[in-house]
Amino acid sequence: SKILKISPKWNHFSTKVEYKPIRSVLVANRGEIAVRVFRACNELGIKSVAIYSKEDRAHIHRLKADESYLVGEGLPPVQAYLNIPEIIKICKDNGIDAVHPGYGFLSERSDFAQAVIDAGLRFIGPSPEVVRKMGDKVAAREAAIAAGVPIVPGTDGPITTKEEAKEFCVKHGLPVIFKAAYGGGGRGMRVVRNMDEVEENFQRASSEALSAFGNGAMFIEKFIERPRHIEVQLLGDKAGNVVHLYERDCSVQRRHQKVVEMAPAPHLPVKVRDQMTDLAVKLARHVDYENAGTVEFLCDEKGNFYFIEVNARLQVEHTVTEEITGIDLVQSQIRVAEGMTLPELGIVQDKIKPLGFAIQCRVTTEDPAKNFQPDTGRIEVFRSGEGMGIRLDGASAFAGAIISPYYDSLLVKVISHSKDLQSACAKMNRALREFRVRGVKTNIPFLLNVLENQKFLNGSVDTYFIDENPQLFN
Ligand code: ADP
């Protein structure tokens, strides 16, 4: 059919987009998120294709796809999944239509999105230009400002010297947070509360960033005290329609990494939610955002909120949004990439009504008694919690699975959905107690402590929660 090119900016409700079905999807990822995407493909009647490293040759994600291909022979385990030319070649050689990047790995690499498109394939995600812009902290902040979204005061760009760091701190006051300009995943961050410690901490943080991310450039932001991490899920199509699917609260973090996520955010004033979701949609429209994405905010005790970043990809915690909205985000991603519009998918803002409350616990193979050291080995016994309102998203959660040391330690995501926070907690608590895992240690005892904590049950936790409650580790 003929392509009708319409500028999305001026046609939010246009339905004139070329529709081109996707018949096969390669997932450039592994583990639970690869399986999550295969399941969506399967339900849509689309062929699913896996790639796997040599370390993952016996991994279940390979067997859950209709086809699978070895990648990165001779490369280290993580590098294998980052080998763009080889992944593209597999797609071309095997007539694959589209690529889903999952999260992590190549998901935020605009050069990957571009390479997929240049090879004549569909990228199931935003345009390479948007991936690039949102991955660049400076460009993302500029876009937020232009769309009228409040941002955390911070340096205008990456800085490299302790003198610049000092200057910022003197001008804006303490506390501040140092962030690796080219880092992510909560790593490489450092909070500074004392002027005497600015320079030394900067040097240290910068050299850590250099060794972890290959670049010592840093950003400095004002540190928001006792923030809640609240993020808005977005979905956009090729016609310029953008909707939000309400918010998630991801304040339960260990070392700035999310552990328990929920939707909607407990006790969030309606006015704040409306502003947040409205601004997130404005930001998405401003950059012609297409496909799924998340705008992350930090919210202070007074209800002020500040943009921190956009994740131009599917997130680990997308499940809780699916539970409360009933919308399959991965299927929607694929449909939008085919050229279907949100109204054609029945996804219009007024009809998206959150129902009840959902919680996700990330069950990892980490030993809480040993400072969350990753545990590896063969799972000897595995029984999971189940029953009404419980969803499990995993890949290697079964007896006989080998937990290798090469990749992240996420074993299974347990999601509970019920009418409110308390009953979703009760359901999660009950389900986690039904688990029996022998052979590797898990963080389930820690998660149960969280679920029984009164503050958590009241829905009043902020990002300090885990640090302030060391008894959770017992
Ligand atoms: P990453 O990209 O590494 O995940 P983010 O910028 O999303 O990093 O931040 C991760 C977490 O770090 C946030 O959820 C929050 O808990 C903490 N954080 C980041 N920036 C600030 C800030 N300016 N003030 C307070 N906490 C922050």
C-alpha cells in the first residue's frame, strides 16, 4: 500500500499510517524478558526467534522460541548479546521482520535501532533519534524543559574536573548527587552532604565511572531528600497518538536499584498524578515519541516532582501496569511497530481505567544474609506460589535449571494483583511463602520482611526505606 506521510505533531488523531504486518520477531536479549516477548508473539501468531550465547546454550529462553541462533562465539558472555553486525546478519539470513531489544543489553543503543532499520527491518521501540536523545542526559533534560516539565537542578553538561564540581556545589548548595554521565542502572552514584568532601568524592566517583563505564565524565544534580520514585508509562503510535497508562511507584530500591514496584502509586494526590501524567504525555509528544516508554520522576514530601530521565524501552516493572490496566504492553509494542494506531487497538485515554493494585517482587538468586552476593548452581527443588491474582514472569525458575554467574541474578518476577495495596501485599506474602527453592539462595526472606513492614503496608515508603531498615536483611 501507499505510504501516507503525515507529520505526527499536527495529527494526533490521524489513523493514516501504513500497516505492514510483522511475521517474525527476533529478541536481542535473554532470560525472562526474551520469554516475555516470545509469549506475546505466540499469542499474536508471530514467529519468535531467540539468540543465545554459548554460555546460554542450555538456557530455557532458547527453547521457548520457535527458532534460535547462537551469537558471539568467542566473545565473553555479555558481549555476545551486544554483537550488532552478527544479530543483523542472523535477521537477514533468516528472513526475520522485526527486532525487539528487551531491556538492558542493546535496548538503549540508538546505533542498534539504526542498524536494524538500515537493514530493512522493523525496530520494536522508539525511533533511533528518540533513543539517542533520551539516552543523552543533556538532550533529555533540554527536551523536558522545552515541554514544560520541571527538572532537578543540575550541571548543564558532563563535567570532568573537581573545580567544576566545587563550583556547582557552592552555587547550588548541598546535598548533591554525582552520577556517571555514561553510566546507568543505578550504578556509579554518590551523594555528597559536606563541602569538604566534594573534591575528594568527585575524584573518586569519576575514577570509578572511568573503570566501570570507560568514561569519567560526571553529572551533578541537587539531591532530593526522601524522594519517592514515581514513573509514568507511555505508549505512542506512528500517527502521533500518545497515551499514559498511569504511574508506578518504584521507591523500594537497594543501592538505587529497584526491588519492589507497584501501581498505582499509593496516596499520590490526584492533582499530582494528573500533572505528572499530563507532563509525561507532553514530553512524549514534544519528541514525537513512538512505542512504549517511561518518564521517571522524583517526588518530594511536599508533592513537588522533578523529571530525572526517560527510559526509551520496555521496563522490568511493566508488568504491574499491565495488571492494573489490562493492556498487554508487549503486544501493543508489536502492533504499533506494525503501523496500527492506538485507537485501532482500542487504546484511548478515556477508556484506560486502572483497576485495583499490583505489586511486583524481583526474586533474585542473591543471598540477603551475605550482603546480596549472587548465588549460582543447580536448582534442586523448585515450587512456586500460584493461585488467584498471582503472575510469574521468569525463564529459569524450575528444578534442574542452572543459574550461571554470567548474567544478572533475576530468577523470577512475582506479580500480585488485588483490589488494594494491603490485599495485594497479603497475596504476595502468601505466594512467596509457597515458594520452595533449594540449590540456590534467593532474596525471598528479604522480600517477606519488606512485605511485613508496617511502613510498606501503609504505602508510605520513600527511596531511603531499605537503607533505614537494616532489620529487613535478617
Ligand atoms: P539510572 O539511570 O542509573 O537508573 P536514575 O537517574 O534513574 O539512574 O536514578 C536511579 C535512582 O537514584 C532514583 O530512583 C533515585 O532513587 C536516585 N536518584 C537519582 N537522582 C537523584 C536525585 N537528584 N536526588 C535523589 N535521588 C536521586
